[in-house]
Amino acid sequence: MNSQTIQVRNPATLEKITELAVASRGEVAGAVERGRQAQTLWQQSHFSERARLLYRLRDLLLDEGDKLGDILTAETGRPRAEVYGNELFYLCSAIGTWAKKAEEYLRPTRLKPHFPLVKAKKVISSYSPRGVIGIISPWNFPLTMTLGEALPALMAGNAVIIKPSELTPLSAIFGAELAVKAGFPEHLLQVVVGYGDTGAALVDHADMIAFTGSVETGKRVMKQAAERLIPVSLELGGKDPMIVLKDADLDRAAGACVWGALMNSGQICTSIERVYVEAPVYQKFVDQVVEKVRAIRQGQSDAEVDLGSLTSEAQLKSIAAQVDEAVAHGAKALTGGKRNPTLPGFYYQPTVLVDVDHSMAIMTEETFGPVIPIMKVKDAEEALQMANDSRYGLSSSLFARDKALAEQFAERLQSGAVCINDSLVNFIIPDAPMGGRKDSGFGYRHGAEGIRKFCHQKTIVIDRFGLKEEFPWYPATKKKEHQVRHLLNLLCHSGWRHKLRALKGLMTS
Ligand code: NAD
């Protein structure tokens, strides 16, 4: 492969779509510089103007739905229905939310100091843009992970440079073109195409990096960012558990499991990747899941199908390796379990595995594929213990009719989000903070934190009384020293004798 170009291929048909030039380090530096110039004017624009352009962009995304569908299905191999049902759905919801709420999230706020000795000060906390934000993205949602992440950064007054995945750069390029058409200033939102080196060049020049991708690359990005002391947010991998308690509505649980595990062929950071079912309902749940999975239709993007192809051959191989290893160690594939031989692209059959345990990578490492490993547990406590036995902590799902109990369990699950009697939905609620723990990273997408991360937070303290001098100012005297000690005892000591003594001391000093 020529390291100076990227060949974009359709993973469902294996046809070449196009070839793009890779941005050099110098070109990345130039893009950041142009972004910096565009940002100086942009940061002066009002939220209402930024929102107006966002709404215009939303209209264009809807108007260009067909073209968007063509590009997205071609570079990912996903069914067209999925493109509208999640990528476009997400962007519509996210644009509305950021356009409406950005101003509220970033409004300067008056703080009321708690400590009596500083109460006299007027304190304001405000937010200002960081400058040029670098967004480095994976391939699983080529528009959501690029343009979607850019929305709050832009609303906060920043310029944005997107480095999309080398596997799926076309959607981000199209999104940036639409942004210009919508009226966003030239160079405010740019795309630099390339492999890891291009991403690394962006880390060397941007003012902040919002990274979404694998744990290994995330660590590398953070190390590099540390050299420049620029902030990073890291949205990394997951191994999301689903728990089914014995009182659960099994019809709903099975449906949510199949959708939550197989949507986008399981290539979602919050896909259900392992399932723990209480013993009394285990067999019934497994039977229902298998029946539903056997009914899944896999095929080309424009056919009426449920599942498309995987996005890369590397992904196909890594899924097959995990399933094969599990089967070699005693797991049983009740359906699926291999590459789909009837289709030309990177298709892996939707698979249900049983007789699995935590000695197998399929239960501990991210699979990112259409595989549902299901494990029987003796009770809810064991389910919780198994769910938390992971180096990841992104999201999880819990099914139970007793919602009060489910909420208690949700608090004990070590993950950034828990869906009770549902799956995947937390991601499409842009008002709700979404982030991970442990190896799933840190920092939040969505909610107030999802936009404040793109800002400097500033504290402004205003003197209100205009005295000629303040108590702690020079000269330091013995009298002041005694007074401050008496004051602290009077205000802070919990013993009333100390308070009385301090009061006396103050009156006589
Ligand atoms: P990846 O880490 O291989 O690549 C991600 C991006 O980083 C790509 O654009 C790549 O070119 C770039 N990159 C590679 N090396 C780099 C370097 N040294 N410096 C800077 N950039 C570099 O991940 P991937 O395979 O594209 O994506 C799949 C991963 O993304 C999965 O682990 C998945 O769980 C994760 N993901 C997480 C979330 C989330 O919100 N937590 C969402 C989607 C995907």
C-alpha cells in the first residue's frame, strides 16, 4: 500500500471506491493554523448565530439523505436503514440538543462562596473556547464520531479539525462540505485524511484532542499530549455486560439483547458483548435469543436486511479468532460461528455462544462483532460480580421487573451508564453524560460536561466594597496573626468553649 494515499474500499463488495491523498505533517500544521484564524472571529459570534448554522446543517443533512446513505453504506457495508435509523437519527437529535442547550451549559454563573470570610467577594465562573480542537475518530460510526463530536466543540466557539478513520474518511469529508454549504466560516471545520501519523501530527498542533478509538491508541495519544500539556478526552473500548434477572420480561430482554448486540454488526463501543442470566430463566432466554438471531437477515446494503458486513478484514479475523478460541475451550455455537460463505464481503454470521466463562477472551476482551456469549449464573449477586469482573467500564444493561431493585443494582455496576430494561439507548440521549471508567477511558461526550470539556473555565472574582486595604495585605503584624487565629477558632471550631475564648480574644486584641 502506498503510504501517501488511502484506498477506500466497500467492505460489503470489496470494490475500491476511491483513493485519497494522505495529509502530511506540514499540511496538518497548516490546517490548524487556518483553523486558528477562523476561530478568532467565530468565538465572537453569539450562540444564536451558531445555532442558526447548526439548524441549517441539519436541514442539509436531511435534504442530502440519499447521498449520505450512499456514502455511509459504501464505506461501512452497513444496511441503508441503519444509516438513517442511527447516524442521521443521532445527528438530528444532537444538533437540536446542542443548538438549544449550549448557551445554558456555558452561561457564566454567579457562585456563592460558602466560607464566611470570603462571602463578601462577588465570584463568577465563565467558559471560553480552547481554540482548535482535534477530533480523532474510529470507523464504526463515520459521521456520528466525527461531525457528531464536532457539534459541541463548534457551539462552544472553537474551530475543529477532524482526523477520521483511514477506513471511513468519506462521510466526514461530506459532512464538512455540508457545513460550508450551511454557512459555517471557511476553515472552521476541516478534515485531514490519513493514518495514525496524521492523527499524531494533529496531537502536536491542536489545543485539545477528543479521541475515540482503541485503548492502545488512546494511551499513545495521551502520552503524546502530555508532552504539550494539552487536555485529552478518551472514549475507548468496552465489553458491555447485560444482566437478566429471573423476574425479567423475557420477550423484551431477548429482543433488546439481539438488537443491542447485533446492531451495526456489533461494532459499537456500547454493544452488548456478554450476557449473564439467572439460572431459573436461562434456558428460556437462550431459546428466545437463538430463535430471534436465526431470523436475522444478512446481506448487501440496499437490500431489506438487518445486518450488513463488518467494516474491515482485520475485524473479521479478530472476531473469528475469539470465537474459535472459545469453541476450542468448550464453548458451543448454537447458531452462526463462522464467516458467512454466501456473501463476498467481510460478513460474519450472527452468533450465539453458550458454555462460556471468563477464561475465554470472548468474555473478557472487546469483540466488536455480531457475537452473543451467554452465561448462566446462580443469582443476581453472581451476575453483578461477573459483570464487574472486567477491565472495561463503559455501559451495561439490566433486565428486571422490580425496578427499585434494578436501580439499586445499577448503582453497583462499574460502568459509565446503565440501561434498565433497555439497550444502547443512552448514547442517543445527548443530554445525558456518556463516558467510561477503567480502560474505557475518561471524559464525557454529551450533557454539560460534553461541551464544557471544549472550554477553559475561568473564575472572575470582583471586589465589592473598594476598601483602601484588605486584612491579609502587608504589613504582617503580630496583632493580625492573633486576630486571624481567633477568627478561625470562632468560626470553625466545633467546641463552644473554644468559640467563647476566641470571641474574648478578638475583643481584647
Ligand atoms: P484505533 O485506535 O485503531 O483508531 C482510532 C483513530 O486513531 C483512527 O483515526 C486512527 O487512524 C487514529 N490513530 C492511530 N494511531 C494513532 C496515533 N498514534 N496518534 C493519533 N491517532 C492515531 O480504533 P478503531 O479500530 O478505529 O476503532 C475501534 C475502537 O473504537 C474500539 O475499541 C471501540 O470500542 C472504540 N470506540 C469507542 C467509542 C466510545 O464512545 N467509547 C465509540 C466508538 C468506538
